[in-house]
Amino acid sequence: MRCIEQNTFYRKAVETHDYLDAIALWREATRRRSELEPTPQLPMSSSLEHDLDEWLFIVESLEADERQRTMRHNALSSLVTSCESASADC
């Protein structure tokens, strides 16, 4: 805040529409990334009494969930970095 008060060039940059959009998008992407649910750990089949087909289905589902979470985390992280760069360029 102090920079804005003392530096008119910085204030002008901060007050641009592009800068404010980049900051708003950065906040939303950061919030959404922090709210991503962790993927549950795979339960191990402990005996032959368990249905192995059902267990394999669980394994496949958890793998798909983990891929999706990783993809979202990486995409949001890229967006955060992009917003940081855009706000620095304003």
C-alpha cells in the first residue's frame, strides 16, 4: 500500500483494468487450488474373500481421480504464475 501512495507510476499501473483482472483471477485460482480435495489412499485387499474385480475398479477410480486432481492442480498453478507475470508487467 505504501508503494501506491508514494509512487504515482505504480499507482497508475495498479489501477489499470488488466492489473485488477489479473489480481482477481490470481485470487480465485489460488483459492480453488487450495480447496482441491486430496485423493484417498488405495485400500489394500487383505484376503481372497474380497471381490478382486471390485477392488480393481476402486484402484482404477482412484487413479483417475488422482490424474484429474493433478491436472487441475497443475493448470491452476500455471494460471497463478501467469497472473503473477501479468500483474508484474502492468
